[in-house]
Amino acid sequence: MTHAAGQDQTDVGDELLRQLAAAHGVGTSFRGWDGTERFVAAGTLRSVLSALGIRSERPEDVRSGLEEQELAPWRRVLPPAIVLREGQAQQVSVHLPPGSGIRVWVTAEDGGLHAARQQEHWEEPREIDGVLTGRASFAVPDSLPLGWHTLHADIDGKRAQCPLIVTPVRLRTTEKLATSPNWGLMAQLYSVRSSRSWGIGDFADLVDLAAMCGQDGAGFVLVNPMHAAEPRPPMEDSPYLPTTRRFFNPLYIRVEEITEYGYLDASSRSVVESAAARMRGANGEAGLLDRNSTFAAKLGALELIFKVPRGAARQRQFEKFCTDAGSGLEDFALWCALSERLEPSAPEWRAEASDPRTPYVRQQRGALAGRIGFYRWLQWICDQQLEAAQRSATQGGMGIGIIHDLAVGVKADGADAWILHDVLASGVTVGAPPDMFNQQGQNWSQPPWHPERLAESGYAAYREMLRTILRHAGGIRVDHILGLFRLWWIPEGAGPGEGTYVYYDHEALIGILALEAERADAVVIGEDLGVFEPWIRDYLSERGVFGTSILWFERGPDGPLPPESYRQQCLTSVNTHDLPPTAGYLAGEHITLRESLGLLLRPVDEVRADAIAEQESVISLLRGRGLLPAEGKAGVQETVEALYAFTVLTPSSLLGVALVDAVGETRVQNQPGTHKEYPNWCIPLAADGEAVLLEGLRSNARYRSLIGTVQRSLEQRRM
């Protein structure tokens, strides 16, 4: 009898724990890639709740937490932030002592005032923390323009306010592309070099790449994330594991394009030219890229150029850039300067330097003023060269231009984790549950946004990040856009499969993304691959966000989808950077690599047989569409071109052509599930063991043939 009573109490406790988790947006179960529902362990729920700042170790903690969650809105006069759609009628609850005089209004972004009307509403007052509290309801004007506004409440002379953000119902830039398909190149910029590069592709190479493919009729160039990495070597190779997502990587600066380079004294110029000549020797090599050598050489040159006095006009431009970027740039530059002195593992980061606001750090702002100025200047140079790239793209005839890539998150010991720790969760990292491609799951080692604290901050950090990326861009690709709906949180010390989903206010996050893109006249592409709830794609489509389709993944119960079944509002391509280039994929390079790394969980012969069957089903579809001969084995180039011609048959508005496919590369850029086991993100643009440089791109036979196939297919589609 005693055992049964204890068991009942445990069951009740688990149920209350699950209620508390659900109240804070923590998933208590999920469906895996195979469709099986899995329940989340109690230990995982407690760890994730702890990362959210919610205690749940004891039954009384859980009960107290449920009560706190229920009372939280009553303790606020206004919500933390309000995000709504343009023209949407919205009711806002205001909490106040019964009988109080109250006035509610909106101050619009342009300074205009808009009164909010009180609605007929009565609710029994409640005693909250010993104070009788009532709830009044007000209607927000539905005529508010797009933008960042402020909702005010005056209660007997005491005021409260919160951000009120009006977002587009649907991103209008998407409509412009509905009947006008665009093709574009997808490139890993670091790998795309010219004879003038310093061993790594840079912003000046992007200028030329945009001009070249613009002349060939491309509408965009999609590049890898160009977020900043470490301020000094050694630096992280992965562009998807940056120190910040707001600022850019000075590795990509073309030194010779800086105005002040022309005013170096003879001695300094000789030093820079010698470094450039040394690094240019690597451009013709097809082996692995060496970011650290390039970055070290560039930093030495940039230090010299920074010392050159700027003319009055240039100085004003620099000062305006710094003023516009505000405290975010100042804090990032401070972190960079501190990182010159403190190793990532230094104990100071956990003590006196743990926060930008500590007395020690405030003192360092003055002591490191010169170095802070240098790192602010680097971001200004990045901004100028990115502006030149987008200008080159649009002047070259591109309707969209440069599309930037937004990584999922940042390094746990990086600048954003330090500056934005108030709105990031600690004790957990982001990853992915096991799926058919990564059956052990993935841990991306990145701290996630804290959903509640991000809202309480008015989404300021999220807004500034998007604004900076979109400042000189025609579009943004959001890697794993499903993370704006839910993210897989993994407790510290647990395996990737021992996590759970934490849900976000997607209406706010997608709405703000659409608002900032609308203001930048930019398109938004969501990488919506992987495990997701079916309604999400419909929601993204409704908001005007493009999806992503990869030919090999588009399959139904009867095999590969016919082109007519693809989405119109979509970026469709043959491959992605997480697969080998198409020539390598057809040869099974990914299977050979995964076998050598011990990543296969089934016998290699079975995996190869499945891959061959999958490829044959696609090739059969190509034959049926007349894109390949009905009989006989097609060559690799012929098959690659047929696959891209197939994508043109789809109704998709955006068609991506991987630059590696255009030159015949076979090597994998990135092997998911590996860190040091494979040289991810270190493969230069090459083919047949020879480097492919920008100067030879337009005369490259494979490039000309594939681009010609895409252009001719598009002309036929438009007829």
C-alpha cells in the first residue's frame, strides 16, 4: 500500500513538472524523424527549466513555479512587448488598482500620437502580492504604420511603457518575384579566389563574382555567413560557428581597396606588398585553405593602414558609422581588445571581466581606447566593401544582389555570448535530435536565445543583428529557420539525443524578420529542411518567406517528386553545402567519407545500394522528361546539367546553382557530425586537382556549359 501511494505521488509530481515545462514553452514530448512520439525525461525537463531560471528540483518548487507563471502577467502593468501585423486589431490588457484613472496611447516611430480606446471589459480583481489588482482592456489602433512604436499607459500619474512592433502581413519583396524567376550562384566566398586574393576569397572577389555572373544573367549571389570569428588567429574555420552574428569578419577585407592604402609611406607599403606577394602564392594551390596565415598577414597590414591619417570627409564617414552602430559596436570592439589580452579560458572572463558593465571592464574601456578604435575601424572597412559588393551586383543587372546567410547561433565563449548574456540561456546548447542523416544527433555548441528575456528586452538584439546584416544586402538566408519556432536544447553534459524542444514566439520573430527585410527591400529565404511540424511551411509561405528545396530530398510516397509538385515560393537547387558537389554525390563520395569517419550505422554495402537506387529513381525521372537519353549511361557533366535543367522545370521563383557544380568539384565542403575529423570549410574552389580562379571562371568550359543550360532552360520556361 505504501509503495502504491508513493507511486501515485511520483506520477502527480511528474505531471505537475510537465505542466510547468509546457507553461514555459518546453516540449514534454516530440516526434522523431521516424514519426515515433518520444517523451522527454524528467531530468532533461528540470535541466532546461533551470536554464530558463525556473527551479523545479522539489515538488514545492514546481507548485510555486506554476503559481508564479500564472500570476506573472498580473504583476506587470503592460506586456513585455507587443508584436502584431499591419492592420491587425489587437486587445491589450493593462493591470492597475481598481478605480484608477487611466490613459493609454501609442507614440509612433515618427513621433505621431495615437490614442487607444478602452473596451467594455470587466474581470474580478485579484489580490496580487497583497495589492488588489484589476485588469482593463484597450484596443490598439489598427491604422498604425509598419515600425517600432511605443505603447504608454498613465495610471493616476504613474507611467509604464512597452515596445509595440507592427510587422508586414506578408513580405512584399516576395510578390515581385512571383512571376519572374531568378537564378543565382551559391558560393562559399572564402573558397573563391582570384590572382589578387591573399589566399582566401574576399570582398573584392565578391565584387567581381557579382559582376561576372550578373553579366551572365544571374539575379543573385548567395554566400556563406560572413559573421566575425576570433579577432586574432587561431580562428574558427566554420562560418556557422561565429563569435557574433551582428558584425563581419575582417578576414574578407581586401587590403588594397582601402583608400588609405594609397597613402602608406614607402617602408610600410613595402611591408604590405611583401605580405601580399607571400599570401598570393597560395591562390593557385588546390590543397587546404589556411585562414590563420591569411588573417595574421592581413592584420599586420591593416594595423599599418589604420595609422594613416584620414581626410576630413573620411573621418566624418567613420564617425557617423560608429554613431549609427551605437553601443553594440563599442562593446564588440571592447571584447575584441580584451580578447587580445585574455585567452578564452582565462579566469577573468568568469570574474572581473564577466560582463561589459563590471568596474574592471569599465576601466579597460579607457585603457584600451586605441585598440577599440582599431576594431571599430575594421567594421567600417567591412561595411564599405560590402556596400561595394552590393552596388556591383545591382549595377551589373542583378534584381536581388548579394544574399547573406544567417547562422543559427554563436560560440559559447564569443562576443555575443559576452555582450548579450542577459538574453541568452546558459547551461544548455543548441543542436538537433537524431535523424536519418545524423543518427547520433548533433550538438552545435551554441547558447540559445532565452525566449522570455528576449521579449522583455523588446527584441533589441535580434533587431540590430538583422539590420546590420541587411544593411548592404538584397536578401538573407536564415539557416535552420525552424529555430525561430523551436530549438533543440541540450543540457550541459548530456548527449545530443537527451534534449528537448523549446518553443519561441514565432509570430514575433518571423514578423520582425519580415519588417527588417521589408525596410531593406530584401528577400528572405528560410532553410526549412529537416524535422518540422507540417503547418510551419504554410505559415512561412503566408508571411512571404521563401522555403528551400534540395532535389535529392524532394520525395513522396512514390519516389522523387515531379517538378510540378515543387513550391513556387522557394529556392530550389540540386544540392547544399552539407552534401558533396553533385559530381561527388553521383560518385558516392559522401558514403566513402562517412564510412572512413565511422559515421555509418549500417553496413556500407546497404547504404551504397540505397544511394544508387535513389539516384536511379531521379535519373529515371530525368529520362522521362527528355533531359537525358532514354538509353545508355550518361556522363557526369551531362547528368549534372540535366539535374539543373530539371530544377528549371519547377515553378520555383529562385533557382540556385552551386559554384562547385559549375566547375566540376567533387570534394565535400562540410561533413555534418564532424569537427576535427574532416577539414570542414577549408576546401578551395578547384576541379581535377587544379585551383579554379575568378579570372578563368567565365572561360571555364564546365561553367559555360552549365550556365548556358540554365539560361536556355529558363528562356524556354518563360515562353
